Amino acid sequence: MDDRLHAVCDLMVPLVREMAGLHAYDGQVQDLSPEGVRRGLSALAHARRAGDTAADPHDEAHLSVFENTLKVQYGELELHRRDPYPHLSNLELTTYDRAYAPAGQRAEARRRHLLQWPDAVDAAIASLDRVSAPVAGALLGAVRGLAAGLDGDREPEAVPALAAHGRLVAHIARAAETGDPDPRLGGAALAALMGSQEGVDVDLSALAGEAERECARLTELLTRSCERLDPSRGVGELIPELLADHPDADGVIPEAARLTEEVIAFTREHRLAPWLDGECLVGPAPPSRRWSMAMMTWAAPGEPDSASWYHVTPPEPDWPEREREEWLSVFSRTSLPAITVHEVAPGHFAHGRALRHAPTAVRRVLHSLSFCEGWAHYVEEVCLEEGFRDGDPRFAIGVALEALVRVTRLSCAIGLHTGALSVDDATALFMRDAHLARAAAASEARRGTFDAGYGRYTWGKLEILRLRERARRDWGAGFSLERFHGALLALGSPPLGLIGAALAA
């Protein structure tokens, strides 16, 4: 890496270590203390002034977006002072569970990382002086869960780490009780954050209007699909019954494995992604990530090739029956096919394979999360258009239900941070528009207090759909999904403001 890319990565250590596979950062924590952040921003500015312009104009623009957004996030908005999540990512040890290197090498890196927990926690406590009560309350469980599996009797280095973890838990618990009750970033700050991340100017009012129209379109798709399945009953009556049709806890992983084979075969047959080499295994997430029901952990582009993992986590045997049933409903035979398209193919697994073939370091290393999630969300509907499980309306219902959750996130992110919605209002919106039960709706609403960009799924999807229509017009008879997807993924995971470069391919 050149100095500019290195300075960017130094301010994104947990992200580039895991998603890009830059294991030179193994065993390290990022200095997120106030002084550490100032030093990182100073190094970033110096490298930008002294460094060369990237040889490829698109790569120069891509790199510049990331330089700018780090300046906005840490310099202007000072998110390290109000958002515990970067600090939690900094402590995360799960990345060492993946088989990207020999077990002994990974264990030693994990040991060195754990030894630095006390310093990282002290830095977090020094920085986190603006945590609102709603954000602290929403993340307190995740903070406590960081120490899952640590045992001072087996790992001597875990003893000071656990003591430091206790200090962090106490700090966040105190913020949950005494912090500012208002979690809002404010409209100007939210627009600056979203726009800097994607290299665009963001009009929140216009984006909220798009979300409202998309919600109406998806509601119509859901209604039509339910009518196809059973014209005698309404959406409200059908959905609980469909979600109750799921494998038992022992059957979740085998069913997800069968679906993985099915979606990869469909993606290959319809040429929906340029690369589907490599191996995708299916199994439960590591203990520290069992909070996630389904997620992809790909073989990152900067590391030797190995299997990617589609983590599908059944409920724990000792959970109360009601909690087990709610968890299993996510793996219903209506929902799980759309989830597997998103996580595996043509979604994240296929994208991860394409990233390994991206032509430059900038494209392999710097990933726009709005593009990454937008792509995986976009291809859910592509598979519907291309006839995946064409005779079964449940797939369309699953696509619509997943999409309604994502578009409601976009509406709620804007509403929560501009003050148009309270957390209770957002909860009610998830219940009404996304058909979530109250507990799940409340969880989604709370997430919006700290993950201000969680509307990225729908935003990214809409931008890709817009570009696809331009490609149809510009390319005419030369348009195909194979060509469009290949050109798009050759850009890596680009900021949304730069995806138009695919049309020059």
C-alpha cells in the first residue's frame, strides 16, 4: 500500500483487518483516544498532501472519498465521542476464529490483541464523553457480550482484559442512566455523514420521499404475492402462519446448506455474478457473534484463499420456548430463501469472490458499506425477476418482507436523527410497515439510535437500480445483467457516488 492508503487503513483497523483481510494489523488495536484520533487525522492529512495521485482516476476518486469521510466522522462530527460501536469493534476477537492462517499464528495474534484490551478500554472511556442514554442502553448488551468465552483460568492475559472490560461496562451502564436522553445527530450532521461516506450530496427530504414511495411499492408486491398464495385471506392473517413454518433448531443449518447449493446453482445458470469460485460452508457463528441470526464471513481479498462461511445460528437449547420460536421464525421457509440469496449468491459470497479479483488495492481494500449491503439487497429482487422459485409465491413474500424492514430502517434513520420520530414512533412504524412483532420492532428502532446509516441497504439498492436503467438506455441491445453486474463488481465496493464509472466499461 502507498502512504495515503495506509493512513486511511490506520483509521479503519478493525474493518480492514476483517473485510479486506489486512492481517498486518493482527494483534493490534486502533488508538481511539482523543489524542490518538488527532494523530491519525494529522497523519491522514500529511499523507494526502505529500502522496501521489492514484494512477487510475476512479481509484483516486474512491480513495479521496474515504479520506474525506474519515475527516468528517472523526474530525468534524467526533463520532468516537458519542458512538461506542467503533470501540467495540476495536476490541472484537472473532476475526481470529477464521482459518486464514495456521491456528498457532492466529492464537498468538489473538493473545497480543487481548493484552491490549486495558489500553483500548482506557482510550474508549477517555473518548466516550457524549454517549446518549438511548445509545448506551441499546448497546449495553453488546458491550457485555464482548467478553463471552474469556476465561482467566485458561488464558492469563484474560485476567486484566476482563477487569478492563468491567470498567467499560460500568461506563456505558452509567451513560445509559445519566446520559443525554436525546440521541439525535441532527439533520445536517446525518446528511454530512451519509454524503461523505458515499461521495454525494444528500438531500434527506428527497431521500425520505424515495423511502416512502419504495415502501408503497413493496407493500403492493407483498399484497399481490399473498393473494397469489391464498386469495381468501389477508396479509395480516397469512404472515404469522408463514413465519411459523420453519425447520426445528436441528434442521436450520441443513436447510440453509441446501439453499446455499440452490442459490449458487441459480446464480451460475443465469450468469448473475462474474465470479463464483471458492467454497461456501454453512454453520453456526462463533460464540461472540451468536447475536447474529445470519451473516456472511467471506474469504477476504487480502488473505490466502480459504472457505467463506455462511453463519446461520439456531436458538440456544436453554432459551424459553417463546424466544426460541421467535428466533426460528426468521428461518421460515418464506424468509430463509431470500436471506440466503442476500448472504450467499448473488449476494455477499459472490461479491466477496469478485473482490478477490478486483484489479487494484484501493478497490480490494476500501469497501463502501452502502454498496456492499445495497448490492446484496438489490440481487434479492433480481432473483425474483429472473424466476427463482417462480412457482412459489412465498419467495416473493419473503423478498417483500425483508425489503420492508430495510426501507423502514431508512425512514427511521432519517426520522430519528432529524427529530421527526421518537424511538416509540419508530417502533410503531416497524410494526405497521414491516409487519414486525413489538419486540423485534423495538430492537430495530433502538438500533437506529446508534447506527445512523442503517438505511444503507435500501439506499444502495435504489442507486444500483437507477444505474441499471441508465445502462439499459446507454447500452441498448448490448445490455445484459451479466455485463452490467460484471462492470459494477469490477469497481470493488465503490462509494455510491462513483458507481456510474461502470457504464464506461
